[in-house]
Amino acid sequence: MSFSAVAQIQQLHSEKEKTEVDGWYNLTQMSFIMGEMNESSPAKSNLIPSVTSIYGCRVNEGFSLGLGVGMTSFSYPVFPIFADFRFTLLKGNLSPVLAFKGGYSVANNSKKIFPNEYNGDYKNTGGGMLNPEFGFKVMMTERADFLLTFGYYYQHLKSGVKDSGSYYMSHDRVTDINRLSFTIGFLFK
């Protein structure tokens, strides 16, 4: 009888460990941010690449949350740091997914954003970032899923220069980027 009790305790303990381990995940994504260019945008093309990595935990079967970091390459790189909320709508091998990323992007400080206009001390600062998405999750194996999502991408950026010419003036440029995003990703559990 004592062997049976010990076996049951070990089985419960291993199931608990498996549940805790199965709750953590890594989602690695490659996005393409698409939209029209304009003069005030720091974007250098109509198709901007972005890479993100999200580390998170499944709260229950349908909801997960995580923290992410990434790099988006406008005319100067920005590094978003964000919270990620995901809702898996159905159980099974194919499921619709809703996701929301929100945070702050830190900018690379050294890139000149006013080429040939001013000489001085350049400073690029980041700004808020939002990226709601809708898409599909396809189970590849028990430990890996493939995700395909479409969304809206918003990025606020501010850049400036203190002109060291005959007058010491400050010139600022504020940019709000509103574009569409197309993302592929791999989720490892």
C-alpha cells in the first residue's frame, strides 16, 4: 500500500512539473511593416523588416501574456520593448488568434536624420508602439506552432538636432507611423 501511495505522489508531482513547464513559451517573429512613405517619415522604404522575440506564459488554455524585445529598421533602428497579450480562440490544430503588443521603442541615438541640413548634436528618441493583430495558429508538433498574423502598426518617434552653426538652435521632428503589418512566427513551448 505504501508503494502505491508513493507512486501516486510521484505521478502527481511529475504532472505538476509538466504543467508548469508547458506553460512557458518563446515566440520568434519576422514582420513586414507596409505602407506609404512620406517626407516626414523616417522610413526608408515601403516595406520595413522587423524581428521580435517574446517570452511568455500561458495563463490558461486560451490566454497568454509575455514580454518582448525586437528591432525595427526605419532610417535608423529602433528597439521595441513591449508587453504581449494573446488570445487563442479555439482548441485544436488550427485556431484563430488575437494578439496585442504595446510598449516603448528605444531609438539608436547616432544616426543623422536631417542629412545635409544641419550640423550639430543629433538625438533620436523613441516613443510609444502599438500593434494589434489577428491571425491563425497552426500546430506543427506538440511543442511547436506556426503563426501567421495581420495587423495595424503604430510607432511614435521623435528626433532632433542642436545646430552648432552661427545660431545655436534646436530642430525637432516628430513622426507618427501608421502602417499595416504582416507577420510569420514560430512558437516553441
